[in-house]
Amino acid sequence: MNHMSVFLKNKVLKDNLKSVYVALFNEDNEINQPSYKRQLVAFIEPVDGQTSNTADVLFPIAGESWGSITHIGIFDSMDAGNLLFKSPAEFIKTIDISSQYKIPKNYLIVRLK
């Protein structure tokens, strides 16, 4: 069998997105700057194998250039940990000194197909 039921998709999302952190990437590399840190994110109750963030996700104001943000990931830990999901950002945004990266509420969508 190769298809998950909607029940199982919702359960997998709910069980695995309880306490997770959003990370920003330049292509394959997570941002590695002193002012950067992953951000805790909460998700709404999954429906039809899909969920999204319950509130805006605001990263710290950059104290140095972070470069172009090309991908967004979700980890199970603030530091190190396991990468659970990673996807290209819808828009590439360059973060320079004094810039801030924001993911609006309901914009970070996790969907199991």
C-alpha cells in the first residue's frame, strides 16, 4: 500500500509538529550568523492532511547580512536536531543588516500528499 488515509496524515502532522522550530536556509545551508536563531512555531489542528502556523513567525533583526533566504525548514530542536521538512521559499528575500524575516500567520503550510 502506498497511500495514507486522511486520519493518518492528520495524526502524523499532529504528533510530529508539537514542539518544532523554523529555520532559514541559503540553498542547502542553514543561516550561520550570530544574530540568527531558529524560531518556535505552533500549528493549527490538521485538516485533510494539512496544517499551518497559528501566528506570525518573526526572526530576530539581523545584526549582519544573512544573504538570500531561499528555503525554509522545520527542525525538532532549537539547536542541531533533525530536519523534518524543507521546501523552497515562495519568494527569495535578501536579509541585510537591520532587516527582519517574517512568515505571516497561516503562511507556513505543511501538507502530506
